[in-house]
Amino acid sequence: MAAKSWRLLRQLPWYGLMLVAVFAIGLPLFWVATGSLKTTREIYTFPPVWLPQHPRWDNFSAAWHAAPFGRFYLNSIIVTLADTAAKLFFALTTAYALVFLNIRGRNLVFLFVLAALFVPVQVTLLPNYLTVGRLGWINTYFGLIVPMMPVAFGTFLFRQHFRTLSREVLDAAVIDGCGHWRLLWDVVLPMSRPVAVTVGLLALVGRWNDFLWPLVVTNTVEMRTLPVGITYLYQVEGVQNWGPIFAGTLFVMVPVLLVYIVAQRWIVSGITSGAVKG
Amino acid sequence: MARDVVQPAAVSGLHWRAMLTWMQQKLGDWPLFVLFAGPNLVLLAIFTYWPLLYNVYLSLTSWDLIAPVKPFVGLTNYRNLAASAEFRTVLLNTAIFALGTVGGTTILGLALALLLNLRLRGRTLARAIIFAPVLLSGAAISVFWINMLDPRFGLVALPLRWLGLPVPDWLNSPHWAMVAVILVYIWQNTGFSMVLYLAGLQNIPHELYEAARIDGAGAVASFRHVTLPQLGPTTLFVLVVSVINSFQAFDLIKVLTDGGPVNATTTLLFYIYQQGFVAFNAGRAAAASIVLFVLLLGLSLLQLRLGERRVHYGG
């Protein structure tokens, strides 16, 4: 017991530092969360009021009505889900073809996929806008979704994993008369669930938060996604009405935080396995 | 009668099957490969590679995004960029932003990883909280940081007043706007490098520490001679990824300062956006994009080269 408390005492400075770090990162989040329930007067007070005296839940409905958040949610959900599903599907099928189909020059094809990682999204911004314009997709879901569908990094992750799968299991499946399509979905995918979860989550979070492409490719309030929509709310309410603005930022952030709480392990392992954001 | 009708169908079915086997013998897995990988490859070609080529072409024109013809002007856009004082400011801003954000997130990320690698109670929760902002929308973060940075009632003013320091009008001051944007960026992204460093720390073989202890190394010595050198490759990786990410920062700058005041926070990417979509100067935007692309490509190749060398030395 004495040894234990001695250790705790010796570690006290480290605990102090940990507390400082958690405060530095966590306090702004606490500030938004409590701010969303404060009155304007409480927000405009210095030194600050830490907790709202009478939580104002009205801020949330005020925010919801000040900008078409229902539409923003719908758009964000459609775009995020469609792109995540497409990326998962394409990454799976492409990686499968690269590993399990015998064709000459597949390493060259892999190089073609891999080199796409070196082309930053920003370099493709203006030309893709023009392509989407020629297709008549400006301000449509197609314009929001399709240019973001191709997937290089996810393909790379799946390929890495597929190469580690046991050949015997796959050969047995082939002998059982399993075609490649069924092999992919019934044998290979179940053995690759962690990678699939990782690829899916990275796509999910990246698309949900994406700001630049939706800003460029849509031009009416009705087609905006949540991250662009929140800047509307800020413009509408100005600095006059911070309570609803705080509430509005929570509309954008809470869904991701919920996903994070459930799937923290997968997200972190995904990021450390390749460390490409977005 | 009925048989006569069925017969040709059966025959054509046979043909069909024969053709399939013939194709399979002749083409092997190719048709299947096209079916599986084709769509993704086509999309990559249209939305990743074609834009790159098209960008090179656009950078050689002076086009306003509207006129039916794109006048060819050769390297004029590049020459104009090289001569433009504004573009020099933009490059300087990009460098300052990269230096500040990469330096800040890397040093803090390493420090936090070392701290939270100790056996402290509650470290899992602390890690989770510190990483959380990485996943949040930059636009939403920027909106509430505008409030935090308000010089009259913002939270950031509080410690400054306690210390009796002057409180700058962060986002409206040409001197402080860049500092503020860098601070918000560091706040959001430190968790990212921390997580990478934690993974790096966990990959250090335990035997090395034991060997160091047997050799009589204390905590400090084993940190200097085992931990730090072993983190070399991780550091290289963190640095390169962080520089690339910082070059691609957009939403913070757009929402916090809109590139201002007076271009004080206009980085290369923001400049591309402005030239392309606000000033409708497609040629100049494209030329700046190519500059960004070359810079990023250089960095990535540098990482590959250095990474290779490390492997050689290690082996």
C-alpha cells in the first residue's frame, strides 16, 4: 500500500501535465456544449460564466429554423452514405482483382492506383468543376458524389491485407466451385472485416466533414451540406446570437462524435495504418 | 412445331457457351478484371489523372471560365506568378503556416505521446479527448473559435488578462491573424501526431529497453539512446504527412479569416480557390495548382527516398 501511494506521489507531476493537456483540448469543446444552452447575456459576460443558469434548449430550435438544417442533414447523409458505400465497393473489387485475378501487368495497374495518392484533391479542384459543369451536374447530388467516388488509399489497404490471407482457404473455396464474385463476398470479405470497417469509417468521417468540394460544386442553399450550412447560420445570426450558432455547430459535430465513441479503436488504427486524412 | 422453336435457342445457347470458354482460354481473367477493377480505374482516370493534365493545359491559357475560347499564352501565367509580389506573400504565408502548424503539432504530439505512454490512470480517456478534434468539421470548429478568440468576451482572452498581457483582436489584426489560425490548427491536429507517435512508441521492441537497463542505463539514458533513435522513422513520417496536410488546410482559413485581413492568411491553396472561383482567373489558378502539386510531389518523393535509406541503414 505504501509503495503504491509512493508511486502515485512520484507520478503526481505527470498527472498534472495530463490534466493540463486534457483541459487545453477539452475546454473549447466544453465551451461550445455549455454555450449552446446559454443566453446571449451569459455569453457576452467577462469573466465568463461557465455554466448556464437556466439551460436554454430553445437555442437548438432557433438554430434549426434560422437555416434549413433539415435539408443540410438530408444532403450530408445522402452524400456521405453514397460515397462511403461506393468507396468500399470499389476498393474491395479493385483490390480483389489486383490480388486474386491472374492477368499480366497487374503491378502496372496497381502503380496506376497508387500514384493517384500523389495527386492532391486541390489540384483536381478546378478541372473537376469544369468536368462536372460539362456533365450538367453542378448543384446536383451527382456532382457532389461521383467525383469523390474513386478510391486509391482504400484499395491499397485492402490489397495489403488480401496478400496476407491464407491461400489454402481460398483454394479450397475454388475447388468447391466458388466463382470469384461469391469468393469475394462470402470468403474474402468476412476475413477482412477490420480493414473494411477502417476504410468505411475514414470515408465516412472524411466526407461528412468535407467543406471545399461542396462549397464549390453547389450554389443554392438547398443543396449545401452541413459544414457549408453552418457558415450560413453564422452569417444569418452574425455575432449577435451566439447561443443558436453554438447549437448549430453541435448539429455538425455530434454525429461524428457518436461514431467516434462507438468506433474509436477502428478509426485510430485506420489512421495509424496509413495516416492519410480525409 | 414447338421443337423447331426451341432448337435455334438451344443452339445459340451452345454458341454462347462455346464463345465464353473460348474467351476464357484466350483472355484468361481479363474480362473479370475489367469488370472488377474497371469502374474504379475509369473514375480515377476521369477525376484524378485527367484533371492533372487539364490543369497543365489550363495553366498555359488566360481564361475567365466563361469565354468559349481559351487563349493560349504559353508560360505567361508562371512568369506573372514569379514576378508577383502578392504570390511571394502567398508562398511566405504558406511556409509560415506550415512551419508553425507542423512544428507545433509534432512537438506537442510527441510530448503528449510520451506522457500518455506512461502508466497513468485515465490515460485512455485523455487520449480519446485529445484525439477527438481531429475528427470534427473544420468549418464547425472555426465558427466556435471565432467566439473563443473574441477580444472582449472570448475564452482565450481570460488567461491573457490574468497575466496582465494585452489582448489582440486576433482575427482582425494583420499581425495576429496568422498566429490565431495556426493556434486553432494546432488545437485541432495535435491528436493526430500524438496517435502516430503512440503507435511508434508501442512498436519499439521491449528487449532494447531491457538491454539498456542491463548496461546500466537509467531512465534518461535509455530515453536518449533507445526511445529517441527508435522514433526516427515515425518522426519522418509524421513530418511529411503533417506538411502535406498543412498545405491542404482550407476550411479553417476560409471560415476564420477568409484569407485576410489583407491577404495575411492567404496560403497557396486558398489562393488557388480565390483565383479560380472568386476572381475567375482560371489560368493563374491552374498555374498555382501546378506549383502546389510539384511541391507536394517533391515532399512525397523525399519521404520515399529518406525512408528507403533508413531501411538500408537499419538492415
